[in-house]
Amino acid sequence: MKLSEERIAERLKGLEGWKRDDAKWISAKFRFAAFMDAVDFVNEVARTAEAMNHHPMIAIDYKMVTLRLTTWHAGGLTEADFDAAEAYNRSYARFRKPRDGEKPKV
């Protein structure tokens, strides 16, 4: 079921790095130290998407991965989009290397 504007705003507040692209999409960019790290992340995203049966649009630009989510059959954003975004953020936390003095994100 397509989410209300209020619910979308509520879910976005707790979703680090994701933004609203327009009425139908949310997106996030993930930066990596090396190209192969980006590719490995995309492979994990693909496995997660298959398990969730909810697939993002994916762009790999060297060391930057952009993910975009919507639910086509609902005509906009659903809980599945936000659940997937949370799963991708957890994956990114495992790939991201902390900077000096920074604690790793989990």
C-alpha cells in the first residue's frame, strides 16, 4: 500500500543518507574506498533485494553507488522501500571503513 506523505516523512527522518527524489522515489549515494568495494556492495544489495523480492535501481560510478527505490505496482513509496533502504544501510555499515579515531558504524 502506498504511504501517506506523513508516513514517508516519518520514515525518512530515521533513515540516514536517504532523500526524497520526487513523489515516487527515495535515493541514497554510497561512497567506497575502491571500485571493487563498490561492486562487492552492489552484489550484497542484489542478494538482499532477491531475498526481499524488492529491487532497487542501481548505478555504479567508479567508487560511488547510487540506489533508488520505489514500488511500481503501488505507484509510489511503500514500507517495502524503507525496509529495503534500512537493509542496504546495514550492508553499507559493514563495508564502510572508519576514518582515524572514528568508531565503526553498525
